[in-house]
Amino acid sequence: MHNKEYTINQEQTARFAKAMGHPARIAILEFLAKQTQCYFGEIYEELPIAKATVSQHLKELTDAGLIQGEIETPKVKYCINRDNWKLACELFGGLFCRCAEKRKCCSE
């Protein structure tokens, strides 16, 4: 039996990575990151995403904490969760930098 546990950073990095694991979600994140303030409107009108699947993608990103959404009838307001966005940047940056700085790879 294996009783080693993953670190909090490993679990958080995996949660962010899973939430970003679809091109539509990357498109949503890129769109929202370009906004100077919270976006009021229907995201499917701005991006090449089918209306039927937008809410599923928004839910995944919200559940992971990468975006925030608030209902302000009749629209919903969306924005990047800046604290978690910064955390994701640090986690992924650290992971990629640590991996890139190691010794030579098999193909080199």
C-alpha cells in the first residue's frame, strides 16, 4: 500500500491544468484576460464556442478558481480570478523552469 501524499502545490497545479485542458477554456481565459474590467455579456457571442457548451466550460474554470462569475440579471459578469491567476503563473512557471534547468534529456 502506498501512503505518500501529493503536495498542496502539486494538487493545485493539477487542478488548474485539468481546468485548462480544453481549447475552448483556453480561449475563454485569453478573452477574459484581455478585458480591462469584468465582462458583462454572453461569451459565446465573442468566441468560437457553441452556446450549448459554454456554461460547462465556464463551470470548470470557475470550480478550479481561475475565473469568477456573478449573476447580475439579466446578464452574468465574468472576470479572471487575479489571485489564482497569479498562483497558477507561479506554479506553472516554477514547474517548467525546474524541468528545463535539469540535466540533459535522452534526446540530446
